[in-house]
Amino acid sequence: MNGAGQKKGRPGVGALSIKAALVVTVGLIAIFRPDVPPAFFTFPLIGPAKVYHVLWALTVFVLVKRMIPRFNRKISSRKIFGPFYQKAGNITPRRDEQLRSLKVKTDRGALKSAFYWLLLLGTMALWRMVGMLNDTWICIIVLFFIFMDQFCVTVFCPFQWLAGGKCCSTCRINNWGYLMAFSPLIFIQSFWSWSIIGLSIIIVIQWEYLYYRFPERFYETHNAALMCRNCTVECTGHRKLR
């Protein structure tokens, strides 16, 4: 995975545009024709299957893939798995100390990120209680969060400041993304929404368990696969360790 002469352009510009167009389109439809989104989601397909069943199955497929090493192509998510760990050379006591310092810093950042996200969810819960958020707008918020996840990858990520990471590859909370994006579905009481939340939680549990067991896989001080010289894409971070 040598970066010299192989770097690609800024990732996800096309995906960002598509997701932005989707959010705007669905949002405008919900404003001017609020009857259309529910009719679309519940539109019958084959037998008892409806559109939302297909969307649920696709979402579950994506979530399950994230937990299986062979289906993770990006180092930001597959760094947790042993086969993708490249032990850095020259691991000195100073490097070990640097790892401990980075771990303390990013763990604190992860807790801050969780706190602010729970605060946001609490605000949405209040909106829901006073009738400002129906199921349609919950789904639109989820779409917006999915767009924002891509925005963080492509343009600017506030979690670089909040969680203390330099880029997606070194992000302490990378696999929290699905839980964050789908978390508003907790306000829709159904098997279909809560099962997605459940799988997203399992992804975070897997991530945190492997982080607890093998913290060296998560930091470029000890994992050569995360070092700037081995990166194959342009990113929004400014990574310095060589």
C-alpha cells in the first residue's frame, strides 16, 4: 500500500452530490406533498413486501458487511482487524509513551463526542414529544445525517477537532458513524427501526472491544498502515508522523 505516485483525488465528491440532492429532494417533497413519502415507503412490491422492507434489508446488508474483515476496503474501518495490522518499525519506549498520550487524548474526545450526540438526541426527543417530528421527518433527519457523514469524509469533519483525530484513517470513532446516523430511528417504535439500531450498536461494541484489546491497531505510532506515506487517497487531515 505505497502512497508514492498512487494518490487519488479527494474521496466521495460524487457520493456527496448524490446524497445532497436526495436530502433536498425528499425534504422538498415532504414540505409540499407530505402524503407522498409515507405512500412511497409503504408501497407494495411483491406479496407482503413493501418498499421499506427492501430499504431495511439493504441497510442490514451494509451493517453486517462492516463487521466482516474481508468486506472492509478502507483502512479507516478495517484497521481493527488483525490481518490488516502492519506493525510499525522502530517501536521505542518513546513511541509507546506517545501511544499512551494519544489514547488518553482521543478517549477523552470520544466521550465528548458521545455527550454532544446524546444532547442532540435529547433535543430531538423533546421535538418528538411536542409533535414537531413525525416518522417522515425522522427518516429525513437520518438521510441528512448520512449526507453529513459523507460531508465529513469529503469536505470538513468537526470530529477531527472534537475527537482528536487527524483524518478518517486515524479516527478514534470511525465505526460509530452508523449508530450516529441511524440513532434518530430509536423514536420510531418498530422492529424494522430498532433492529437497525441494534446492529449499529453491535458494530460499536465490536469496535470498542477490539480497541480495548488491541489499541496499537488504531494509532499510526504503531500501525504502519495508518502512516501518511502509506495512504492512497487525499484527505482533509494533515498527518505528520512518517
